[in-house]
Amino acid sequence: MTFLGLEEDPQKAKIVFLPAPYDATASYLPGARFGPRRLLEASPYLEFFDEELLCSYKDLPPFLTLPEKELPVAPEEALRTLKEQLAPHLKAGRFPVTLGGEHTVSLAPIDLLRQDYPDLLVVQIDAHADLRATYQGSPLSHACVMRRVREMGAEVVALGVRAISEEEYLYAQEARISLFWAYQLKKELPSVLKTLATFCAQRPVYVTIDLDGFDPAEIPGVGTPEPGGLSWYEGLAILKTVARYQVVGFDVVELLPKDERSAFFAAKLVYKFISYLFCPQRAFPGGA
Ligand SMILES: [Mn+2]
């Protein structure tokens, strides 16, 4: 199974898709392990021509979709397996796109990329801060993932957050994590994007997209649907802004594909972001 259902030539590939079918620490609704497969299955049904950028996959660098590997239940072992699978492709200079799976899987590409980009900035789209020290007894849980990222030394900017514990809030202040609440994005998106751009201009950027950052009315197929999330176009405005800078990888996680439209939404989001990053036209009508 390949992204967009295309025939791929591994020698030529510049963009690599890593399926990460993992949901062992899911707390509310399990099933994100089926996310990568459903996203890939939906992807051939996308319209390949992009009406905004006036380009298609033929204008983009060639893709390679890695085979989906069954992952061990223990998170540290699952992460090790993912890193082993991805590492040779990073060495070959390929741009990594990780498809989740629960949010914990982001630690694999981020850990690897930090070796090449020690000053990495991680831009997070998410309903939750994911800054707990531990969750249900585990430090390697979807609810702790961004705390682990911060502890690795990466700067973190989170957008769309609307569910946070007091502990996480205090940690975010102490660790100087920039949080842009969902209500702020709704009210003052242009000024948030301006601030985001100043962060991204300074260092290489990794983007982690937890699909629950979007509104569950648009994408109900997530593990923890929080009301009041980003619209499709608000999310695209964020990705367009970030795409103007040095993005070195991204992931789309927490797809819990219990309906068709959520997998389609996720597949289209992946295609859109890749197009923003790599389409040579990058016309960006409407401004970004
Ligand atoms: Mn998350």
C-alpha cells in the first residue's frame, strides 16, 4: 500500500512515509493503530490536482511508503522499532512523514532528527498540551509526549490547545512553552500566525499534527474529541505559514478511523502540507 496508490521507486524517493500503527497507551478510545492503514487506503481517492497551488504529485519529489510493521506493546520498544525503520532513510536525506498511531510515536522521528538538528523547534497542533510528567503510570504515553520532547531540549510551540491540566499549565510556564489556545486562534489568527512565523524563522522546524487539534465536527475520528477545535482552513493557514520556513519533517497522529471522512481528511491534510512544502509553484493565493 502506497500514499496516493502510486508506483514508487525507492532509489529516487525524497519523501518517506512511515506508518506507525501504535495505540497501546490510548486512554479514552483505542483504535489509532488502524490509522495509518486507513489513511493510506483513502489517499488514492484524493483529487491529485491542487486547485490552490495548481500542482499535483507529479510536481513533487518522489514518495516512498514504508511497509507497516507490527509494533511491540512496550512504548520504548515500539519507538526503537520505528527509529530503526526510519533511520536509514534520514541518512539518505529523505524527508520523513510519520503516520500515526497515537501521539507517542512522534518521539521516534523527533529523537532522530534532533541528532542532525539540535536546535529543532517543534510546532504542535493539538487539543491537548500532552505535557504530563507521567500518565497512567507511564512516562511514554500520548499524554506526556510533548514533555518528553521538551526534555530532549527542543523548543515547543503548541497551537489549538483547549484541554490542559493545572500541572501541565504550570510546567508549560516553567519550561517556557508557547501555548496558543484554540480560542485565541479563533479570535486573532493573523496575529498568532505572525508570532508563529518569528519562531519558525529562527531554527529548523518539525511539525506534529495531532488531528484532535481540529474540530471534531470536521474530523470525528480521533481518540479524544474535544469541542471547539480548528477548522480545516485555520489549520491550513498554520501549515502555510510554517511551510515558508525550514521544515525538516512532520507527522499526522491520532487518527481513529471509525468513519470514512476522518481518514479522507487526514490523507488530504498530509497531501496539502507536502504540497505547501514542496510544490515549486507555491503560489499561496489568498496570502499566507
Ligand atoms: Mn496529542
